[in-house]
Amino acid sequence: MPQPDSSPLPAAGPRRLLSLDALRGLDMFWIIGADVILSGLRRFSDNPVTRFLADQFEHKDWEGFAFYDLIFPLFVFIVGVSLVFSLSRLQAEQGRAAALRRVIRRGLLLYLLGVFYYGGLEKPWPEVRLLGVLQRIALCYLAAGLLFCLLRPRALAGVCAGLLLGYWALMALVPFPDVRPAPGGDLTICRETGFTNVAQLNLDSPHRLRGVYLKGVNLANYVDQRWLPGFKWDGTWDPEGLLSTLPAVATCLLGVFAGLLLRSPALNPHRKTAWLLGAGAVAVALGWLWHLEFPVIKKIWTSSYVLVAGGYSAWLLAAFYYAIEIRGWQRWAQPFVWIGMNPITVYLASNLVDFGKVARRLAGGSVSAWLDAHLTPGAGEAVLAVLTLLLAVGFCRFLYRRGIFLRV
């Protein structure tokens, strides 16, 4: 049973890493509202520091990397780390067949939850979104879990390298039609610029391109435009689309390698931390070097993006592992553990409950207007952002203290 708040956090046993739960919680922490607080700092003080922090909590429009572009791949990376511990134990206790059944069952359930999260069957076809954040997590877990159960680490490394190099080769070398109504130029194709239906595109254009990475005009987006049915988040293509799922699986496999490292009895904890830091540095350096040829772009999950995000993820894991598992500094991480033990519940609740709407019912309207008038413009929104976050964290604490954990 969970310990009361006045007690130390439960010690991490050989089968579960408290640091991993805390890191997962930190990742979710930004999703449930903390990002709004930091991105709103510029309203109170517009200076280089607040501008930098605010920019870090906005996704890059296309090329480049901000802190907020790490949130999603970090979660996928953590999925890979976690499955090493859960599936290794299951295979040891019940055999490979049981582990394979769990991977398939859990992958399917996560996928269906993803469809439900984006509205399920509320809207008529073709307004149902078949691919999204949870669906991508489901597909990455399914692929990485099956590969982990069936292949040895060296073969897994070959698959991971093959996915990254293969995706680059496809994107760079395979020709595709220039779908723009007027070929040439640097026209952006996304819903923000009015492209909301594939009928607006020239899918049968005789003008062929290759090695192009414009928004809406690249091989990954073309595959979605041509073959992805249902609702597409960016009008004619989806940032969690078909082809870009391949390198996302490689992100999960990077997490698998980190999990194998942490689970290895051959290394002491300090050496594990050093390996994570070193491997992260190599991945970041290779990723930014590859960026010169294959740009770092989150929305098509380029191979360079996989390496950069994977390297940063390894650094964060090393920091949490060192602080919590080696140094024993646990109390500061308790709120993150509350969140990290129930990530799917929290993610679904943020959509169904809408903590922001609850916060507005408590401190919106006249209260928010009074704060703006008597403190400083933007104070009302800041208070609402903080209250939204507190409600979400309080919900996680409630579930944790009562031992309520959603398992799929």
C-alpha cells in the first residue's frame, strides 16, 4: 500500500526503479499544466531570460529543438526502459509466450484508448483520428516489446540502426509528387495556411521531388496524404503519421538499451550513470551532426531528432537515477512519483475532466478580472494556471494514497 506523505518514499526494489517513476512523472508534469505557468512568464517580465524560458515551452514550428519537443520522445524512451523490467520478469516467471500475449494485449488496449482520447466515435467517419499520441505510444510499445522478447541485444541494436538509416534513406532518396497546386517555391502545406483537405493537393503531379523536408511537402507527409484514412491533425497529414512511426520505434528501442544497462548486474550504479551520460553525449553529438543532412524535425520524427531527443532523455535518466537510487534523495520526487505511477489515468483525466475548466469555475470570471486589475495584467491567468496544476497533482496524490493505479 502507498505510504502516507509523512513517510519516506518506498525504497526501489530490484524489480522497480523509483527514479523511473519520478522521471515519468516529471514528463507528465509539463503535460498537465506546468508548461502553461512557465510559458506565461513573459506576461510579468519581458526580458531575455523569460523570453528564453517561454520559447522553450513552445514546440518548434518545424526545424530545430526546444525543451517542449522532448516531452513526447522522453515518454516513448521511458516506455522502452520500463518494458525491459516488466517483460524480463514476466518471461522469467511465466515464459516468452505470456510476455508476447501481454505485449499484444497492452498494445491493442493503448491504441483503442488513443482513439477514445481523440473523440472515439463521437464524430462520423472520416473525422475519427486513427493515429495520435497514445496510438503512437501503443505502436512503439507493441513493436519494441515484440522485438525485445524475440531478439538478443545485438540484433536489437541492428534493428534500431536499420530503422534510423532506413528512414533517412527513404526520406532522402525515394521520389514523390510535388503535391503543391503550384510546383516549386517554399509553400507550407498545413491547416494553419488553409490546407485542410487532400482534395486541395495535386497528388498526381508529374513533378517529382526527393530529399525535400518542407512542411507538408516531404515523403512522410505524402504517405499520410495518400494513404492515411480518417482525421489528420494538420489537415492533409499527421505529425503522428504512418511512415514517421518507424523512427519512433527506434526511440523506444533506445529506451530498451538504457533499461538493459540499468538492469545489468555486471555494472555498479556509478558506472551505469557514467554510461548513460556518455551514451547520451554521443547520441546528441551524432544527432546534431546528422542535422546538417537530415534536419532535426519533431513533426516528421527525423532520425537526427531521434538521436538528439534520445541523448537528452539518457541524461535526464542518469540524473534521476543518480539522485534517487544512488544518493537516496527521494522526498523531493514524491509529487512526481504520484504522477508517474498513473500516467495513462492522468493523461485521460486531463482530457475528460479538464482541470483548467474546473479551475475557471473556482477562480475565473470576476476573480480573475480583479487580480488583473489590482495586481498586474495576466495575474488572473497565472493564478488559473497554478490552480489547474494543483488540481491535477492533487488528483494524482488522491489516487496514489488510495492505491488506485490504472493498468492496461
